[in-house]
Amino acid sequence: MTHGTHNAIADPRNENVLISINGELFPRNEAKISVFDSGYLVGDGIWEGLRLHHGVLVFWDEHMDRLWQGAASVGMDLKMTRQDLYKAVKKVLDANDMEDGVHVRIMITRGIKKTPSQDPRLTISGPNVVIIAEHKKADPTTRDKGVKLFTSTIRRGSPDYLDPRLNCHSKLHEVQALIQALEAGADEALMLDIHGFVSTCNATNFFMVKNGEVWTSTGQYCMNGITRGKVIEVCEKNNITVFEKNFSLFDVYGADEAFVTGSFGGLTPVTEVDGRKISDSVPGTMTGLLQNLYEGAIKEDVDHASV
């Protein structure tokens, strides 16, 4: 059975959700896009995944900052404003009568090509914007049980050929890393940077705890995680020592606790890395504290948006 940070509780309502393609709503089984789409042909697209809590798209501004930065970095004119995109997402949520416990995936590709090619000059349409909203709550079993990691031989790349901070459709190397981890009997892959330091996981960001200190990577070779940033922020606000630094598997194997972060699962405890037990308790003391502080940051964002 699948076990990992993206495990969700099955919800039959998802069979009938409406999906937006360039502003038009389609039933789930009728939502299709051209085989000449840039994202399908060459992975030329960017995306965001975010949560709906009590009617509020949590950390919307941070997600939009990342999306627009991604578009700028790949030279993609989104041909819309943030408010335009918000209205498009809200249209989907309203059409599906969604208020809470929802995950929203926004995918934007460069558009339709007139023939299979990398060349952006052969794009004959504006960007394709797909919005998928699902009733999707994280399965508490994952949080209660924790996850096991395996260190992949696939490295997080250098910023001079595909910046790891870019949330793009080109995820094949992360898939390769995850396959290695699954074949090794783990739930997710831990990935090193080009220098051999711990970077991130294939789909989440990695943190470790040692002697009351919270460590994560420098951020140069890892995903620009919104939840990662919020964990660092709540540490700083609550006088918890947090470092963005280089560290190796030598340090991880001797950690007191470890956890991974992501917009869907929040903070998920790590129980093992490469077969070595990290913590006897799930969650560990610091991980449990940070889970609560992160939930508090979500509540603060919801309360602020509701004013």
C-alpha cells in the first residue's frame, strides 16, 4: 500500500469535481489538453500547489511570489494579473462548493505548439492555465507513523542548468530519485546537492534537529518551499535556534529528530534514514512543537484574511 507525504484520505466527491482549463469548467473525466501543449511536449511549464482552509487560500501571496518569479525566470508571459488568477481559482472553488480541506494545483504551460519542438517561437497560443481543486485531507496515518527516507544517488542540480528553486514541470530527476527510494523500501528520497551536502527530498524539504537546534540546507540547492520558509519563520519568532547551513549524512545519522515539510502534509516526522533509526518517538519533542506553531501560522493567515 502507498505510504508517503502525499497520502490523502479518499473522498468520493472528487469523482465529480469540475476542473478549469483556460477559464472553462469541465467534469473530471472530460478535462483534457492538447498533445501539442508545451508542458506535455518538453515540460515547459510552472505550477503551484496550495491549501484552502476555512475559505482562505493559505499563504496566497507567498505562492504567487514564487509563481511569478518562476515565470520570469523561464521567460513566460502569464498574460494575467494575480487578481485575475485569484478570480479563476475562486471560480473553481465556488463551482465545486469548496470551503475547507481542499488542495489546489495551478499549472501553467507556455501554450500550444504548431509542431513538436523546444522552440518557444513555435508556440501558437497563449499560456494554458489548468486549475485542479480536490477535496484532499492528509491521511493522519502518515503523520502518526512518520516516513522512512533513502539517500538517492540522483543529485539536486546546479543553478546554472536547472535551478532547484524553480517549481517547474520538469520533475524527472525527482521521480528517478523516488524510484530508487521505493526500490530500497523507503517512502521518499533524500537528495544531496552537487557538493555532497544534504539538500532536500524529492517532493518535500528536509529538516533535522540536534541538541535543541533546527537545521535545514542553505536553500541554494533545494526547492523554494513555502512551508519550509514558514517553519524557519516560526522558529525565529519563538526563539528556537534555526540554521540554514551545509551539513552531511554524518550529521543526519546522529540527529535527535528529523522531519520533512510540504504544503500538503505540513510537517511529517522522519523515523529512519538509510535504515538508521532517527527517533523513537513520533513526533519528536521539537517536531511536535513546530507542528503546532506551523498550524498557528496557518490560523493567523486565515484570521488575517477574514478581517
